Amino acid sequence: MMKMKKYIVSNLQEGWMLIREEMGENAIILSVKESGGQFEILAASPEKKTVKKENKLFEIFKNRFSREEDIIRLESLINFLIKLKESNLNEKLQKELQDEIIKNYLPIVERLNRVDILTKIETNPLTGKFINVLGNISSGKSTTIAKLAAILKFNRDKKIAVASFDFYKIGGSESLNKFAEIMQIPFFMIKDEKDLIMYKDAFDEFEHILFDTPGNIKDLSEVERLLSFITSGPNAENILTVPLTKKESLIDRDIRYFSKFNIHHLILTKMDELENKLPIYFVLSNYDYRISYITNGLNVPNDIVESYQVLNGMFEVGNK
């Protein structure tokens, strides 16, 4: 059987990257129509058989909890969630059942050890000379960089600059350049290593340089090589933006891919678009990276908080 989906995008490259991200390497294009400056792409890919994950998920939770009653309830919960996802229930009924599950079982998750949570909080972010912000397309990188720039300049009184080599996304660098102009922060456009060398003396004048990087670079070997270069230096601080609105499988794929660039900590984005906090639990439970900030909107320079402000509130109930 084939899975088909329609995409509306502003350019074909963006559409192809989005299709490969969501539908996999075996996706094919069935049709392309252009209308009003946008492209309507119909894509298809073979549907994969669902792989049972009960044992793997159960082991993850079992390692977290020692109380026998928690283990039994969690095993039941996991099996039910998997069956629910595979069922043909309508969307409204699925949401009602999920809300009920969250209400009944969230207190179990909130028993995570306080010490575990403290180890997940990055307490000293934004100290590197070269602060490289990474993430896939639609992860909120550009807006997040503008917010970080405001923190460094206005809250910490640092002399900073912003640089971008995200010239593959239409309008990406332009919006960030506009933010920099409003905040009166120097902006540099980088296209290759020659530009980095050319701007070296100029960069020496600043305490921090925030780098905006391209999103989906898996098929752009030259850009990947440049990214490896700027993230490997001793003065580099590498931050990965993780949008909480993505499916867990896509979050996992992004984190695994970008981990090769020596990620130091995460910024969780788009929290304001969540219906519940389960995606945050997913990141906390499955990865060793610390979290420095969480963004909750598009307002610059606001709508960004240090991670402890959210995480402390999430786990107060379970540790009283």
C-alpha cells in the first residue's frame, strides 16, 4: 500500500526536503502544480508495517521507576497507547482518550527524581565566543537567535554580532538581518570558509558571535563540512533547537543527526503550541543533553525563559 500526502510550499527545494523528512527516502513525486507563486506537490511512499515497541518502551520506563505498582500501571499504559495509535478511532475520540490517560497517569511520570531533573538543566549557557545555533527546518532557529541576541546585549551588556550562512531558505537570513538591524547588532552573511577567514579580524572585536546555520543539510556536503568546521573549535558553543511540536520519531532523528556536531545543550521551541507537556518528558527521558532555554512564542525579545523556570514547575507536585 502507498501513503499519499499533498504539500503546499513556496519553492520546490523546500517541498522536497519536507517530503523526505516526513515520508522517508523512498518517497516519490506524483504531481507538481504551480498556482499563485506556490507549488502544490502530491507525494507518495510505501507504508511500513508497524513495529511493535512494547518491550523497548517498557524497559525505558522500568529503568526510571522502582515501585511495583508504577511498573504495572505503566506497562498497561504503554500497551494501551500503542493500540490507540494503531486504531481507526476518529480524531475527536482519540483526543478524549489521550486527555483521560494524561490526567490519570501524569502523576506517575512526575515522580522523576529531583536530582535527575537538576542534571538536565544547563545553568551556564551563552558563554562561548562562537555560539552556533543548529536545527532542522521549521525549528525556530532564526527567531530563537534573535531572542538570544537580546539576552546577551540587553541583559548581559555584551558586545555581540550575528552571522548567518542559512542562505538556502528564502527569507531566513533576511528576517534575522532585520532583527539585528532593529537591535543595532552587526550582521554578517557567510557563504563559505573564505568569508569566515575574511571576517576573522572583525569577529575579534566581539565577545560573542551568534551563528545561524542551515536546516536540512544532509545532502549539502559543502555546507555540512563548513558546519563541522565552525562547531569543532575550542571556543564553540553548539546549541540544538528542538521544536516540541514535531512527532517523537522526527525529534529523535534530528537529535541523532545533529549530535555529530558536538552539541552542548538544547533549546526547546514552540512550547506555546503544545496541548500537554508530554514532548518535554520525551526529551528529558531519552537524551543526555541539558536544556538551557524554552521558547513559548514568536515575540522578540520576549517569549523565552530559562529551562529551570519550566522544569521546576513541572516536577513540584511529584516531589512534595
